[in-house]
Amino acid sequence: MALVSGPGRAGGFPSEELHTLKHVAYIKNLDSRKNELEYWLTEHLRLNGVYWGLTALYILGHPDALSREETIDFVLSCQKENGGFGAAPGHDAHMLYTVSAVQILVTIDAVDELEKRGQGGKEKVGSFIASLQNKDDGSFMGDEWGETDTRFLYGAFNALSLLGLMDMVDVSKAVTYVQSCENFDGAYGISPGAESHAGQVFTCIGALSIAGRLDLVNKDRLGAWLSERQIEKGGFNGRPEKLPDSCYTWWVGSSLAMIDRLQWIDGKKLAGFVLQCQDPEAGGFADRPGNMVDVYHTQFGLAGLSLLGFEGLQEVDPVYCMPKSVITRCFAR
């Protein structure tokens, strides 16, 4: 059942509507701004941006707004000899960009293109990801330079499970590592002993969900910490005493959904906050009302609204942050 109804309906937000077509146009125009400095300053986010924009379009119900062939061409142009993907052509391979590449290819049903175009197939991508697992503790590095982060562990589980290659890594050792990142408050940090953070909670709970080990989570204690992220104005923050941010609608909301505690927060107030972050003229979402929009907050704001059951949006999977229909198709094979 939807926690939130659309504008003009009982219990909805008559004063705030979702400007769907404006958001679609905003995303479609992102790659046409090559004469702007900001476009080049964000090259390190290019492949991530394609994932954010594509997923947002699917959630908005406009999956064909971007060219499938051009999308495939760009994604494959970012692959390196080691099987991983960089942020853009010429950039070094990294776990985060590799995960985005896999998510994009799975979403548009194009994983087979890795084989057809002679780029080593999905196994080569899996080998790159598996090579980044630390054998001693099960954690994952982002790249060859050795930085570890639970984001990378979750990313590895996300991509490998989508490719059907989870047997390439030591899942049980990685699960033990995730457990070591749990704090006394029930939440999780970037590494053992690190501060609890909503973004890291998502990565740890998402990894445990993919591994089928949510039984290890103290759901009530974690649910209490997550629900306390909602401030009076309705939005979520990522840590105590911080400002709300529309992207945490996803990071907090999805974590609550995975542990079946989403009903512990006020969905109507949360959706109202997110809707106020829209630019009703140019499209897109910002982190907070009145700020500049970007594709990152557009994606995660929309994904958060989808979690809440906002009318007119396609259902998103809380574990993968991809359309639920895509995940169903992927695992049906």
C-alpha cells in the first residue's frame, strides 16, 4: 500500500506536484551542456551520472528517453583492459564506476554486449571486482591503490549478484567484516569503529540482504536510529545534528524498507520535503529547497518517493536502487 498519494488526492499534497516532464527534459539535456565549465569539472562522475539519470527516467516511467545504443557505446568505451570501468574514457578503473556500468547494462538488458563486442564478457568484469577483495578480512578496495570502504563491499555484492558471479568472492568473510562495522547504536560505519552514517548503513544492510544474512541485524535498534534521522520539517539527515538532504530519502528510506521498518517514519512529511526540492521550471531536484539541482539528488529524491509509494512513479528495488521490474527480469533467468 502506498504511504503517500499523488497531488490532489486524499491525504496527498495539493500544493506540491511532481513535475515529471520537466524532470525528464532536465535529464535528457544534461549531455548537451558541453559548453559549460561544470560539465568538464564533473567528468569524474560521468558514468555514475548515466546510471543516476537512466534510473531516474525509469522511475519516472520514461525508460526510452535516452538512446539505448548510445548508452551502450558510452559505457563500453569506459572499460579498461583489466575488465573494470572508469568514470569516462581514459579514466582508471574503479569499483564504483564498474558497479554503475553493470547496473546500466542490466537495466537496458545489454550485458551480452560485453561478449558480442569482444570485451571479455561478464566474467572479465567479475574478475576485476573479485581481485579487489582483501583476503585477510573480506573487505573490498575501490581500486589497486588500496582504499577500503563498505561502499566498495556493497558495490561488489551488487554487481556480482546481478551478473550471477557471487561465487567469485568469499561471501562469508565479507559478511563477517560487515558485522565488525556495526556500532553500539545499531548503525554502521565506513570501517570497524567508524562513526555511524546513514549512507554506510545502506551499504552494509544492502550487502547483508544480498548475502541473505539480514538475520544478523538488530532491526529494532537500527530502525530506531534510522527513524531518528527524520527532522521536524520532514526530511532525513545522515547523522545526528546535521541538515536534511533529499538524497537521504533514499539512503535512510531504503534501509528502513530492507528491515521492514519504513512505517516508523512520517512518509507524508518526508515526501513533502522532497517535493519542495524540485525546480518546477527547469526540472531536477536539489539537496534542499532553493538550492541548485543536480542529477544525483534528482535520482535519489525520486527513488525515495518511489519507496514511499508516490503515485505515478515506477517501483524501485530497495536493495539495488534499480527498477523492480528490471531486478525481477534479471533474477528470473
